[in-house]
Amino acid sequence: MAPPTCRSGAEAALLLLLLLLTTTSSVARAAAPRVPAVIVFGDSTVDTGNNNQIPTPLRADFPPYGRDMPGGPRATGRFGNGRLPPDLISEALGLPPLVPAYLDRAYGIDDFARGVCFASAGTGIDNATAGVLEVEYYEEYQRRLRARVGSSRAAAIVRGALHVVSIGTNDFLENYFLPLATGRFAQFTPPEFEDFLVAGARQFLARIHRLGARRVTFAGLAAIGCLPLERTTNALRGGGCVEEYNDVARSFNAKLQAMVRGLRDEFPRLRLAYISVYENFLDLITNPEKFGLENVEEGCCATGRFEMGFMCNDDAPLTCDDASKYLFWDAFHPTEKVNRLMANHTLQVCYQQGVL
């Protein structure tokens, strides 16, 4: 066999150019976002700062909130020591590492075209829980988006965006189980209130679907009876989890899952995933060593038993040095470490169920 001949200079240059073009194209494809935007609805578990602009005591725009944010301490209004699940999901999908709050004046429609959060701390499915109208903001956002990028491009962004929904905890802990708060306790039995909320969740999901949402995740309730605040109120019975609340969370989640299955059948173009938070939280609580956690009963901030919002502040004593060893940041909200675990779980479910 004859030895291979050397290529001419022109051939070698052409081969190198083709190689560079192929490599550049591959890198570009790898770096391209999986979706055009992440759009967020819900409560304080996903509020990235909207409540900073609302006259409410439910705020977190002061230290030590945000002490572990990328680039150094920064209290953005997120209820935690760092980023929230939507931020981490956005980054993992090739989008910005922080999802901006819609009411934050530091951001504009060009930012919101890649990610936007309408969530508000304290809100719920039941309008009696809080009076924040997130879907109305969503409609306004779409009008602004159409004015900026045109109707066709705006529709493509909304249709392709991953919509993240995390809501429901306040409906039980700050509404139903506080009998004097709204009167719902006298109006409904627990199963009836669960049905009422599931119907409200269904109405919400159908509404954003009509407005163009096609990729959606809806998180179930965590083990709400095991939040530090609930353990504290359960002190007379030993300070353990309030199993009555956990029973309701499991029952509500089962009904929520059935509703999600029904919606998927009704709207074939809707890629809707139910995110099973309860089981993951229970695993963290019962097997903390598996996740490198040392305290799953109290929050890192102050005593960790009842403080959140303004009671979790820079003057509060006893705040822990390393939040990564804790399940909870304050008496109600997880640490960034746990938020990352939840974000990873959400993405895994999305890939498994074809949402992404």
C-alpha cells in the first residue's frame, strides 16, 4: 500500500476551517439555553423579590437573608441564605443564574424575556390567603413582551418557557389552620378545603394554559407539619412534627396528582409535571447524614424555632455559621443547599416526563 500523501496548503487550510466551524457550532449548540425563559408563580419559596415593592411585613430584603448569594452577601428579598429553586433551574438550563422579580425596577422587559418571577411571599391558591394577583401581572408581561419583540416572538417565548409553580403551604398554615384568619376552618372540613384548593389550582393552570403556557411544573406540599415553626407550636406534645398537618399534605398531594393527570388528558399540548416535594423532604428529615445535614429540626437563623421575616435579622443571636449543615434557613424556609436538591429533582422530573 502506498504511503499517504501530504495535503496541499490550500487543502490543509480548508480542513482546518471546516474543523473550526464544526467545533464552534458544537459549542454554540451546547451553550444554547434549553428553553427561552423561566417564568415563576407562587409564594415565598420562589419569590425572588416582589415583596420588596409591596407594603407588607412579609419581607426578606435585609441581612442575614442573602448572606450566601453569589458574589457576596446581598439581601435581594429571597427568603433564604442564597438562591431559590427557580434561580438554580434557570442557571442549569443555560439562562441567567438569577430570575428577576417582575416588580423590581432594576430590571426591564429585555431581562424578563429570559426569566421573570411573579411570586409573592404569603400568597396562596385561595384568594383569602393573600390578595396578590399574579396572573394579571402575567398578562401585563405578555403585552409588554409583544410590544418589545413582536407578537410572534413573544408567543414563542411564552410557549417555550418553563413555568414553575410552587404554592399551597400558606393556604393551610397561614389560612385554614389559623381559624381566626379567614374563617375557612368553619366553612370547610379538611377534605372539603383540599377539594376547594385543588379546584382553584386547576382553574389557575387552565388559565395560564389559555394564555400560552405549555411547559409547567406544579410542586406538591412538603411535610408542612415538620417545619420548625410547627414543631415549636407543638411543644406541649413533645415538639415533634404535627402529624395532622402532614396527613392533610399527603391527602392534598394525592388529589393534586389526580388533577394534574386529568389536565394532561384534557389539554394534550400541555406538558405538565407534578413535583413530589413531600417525599424528598421526608427523606431529608429521616436520613440527614445522607445529605450532609446535621440539623433538620431548627433553622439556621437565630434560635431557628420561630424566627422568620423581620425576626430573622442581623441582630438576632445564635445564627449558625454554616447554613449548609441545616435543612432550614429560618423557621419556615429551606437553605440554598436544600433548594438546589429540589431544583435538581424538578429538572429530573421534567426530563423524565417530557416537559423539557
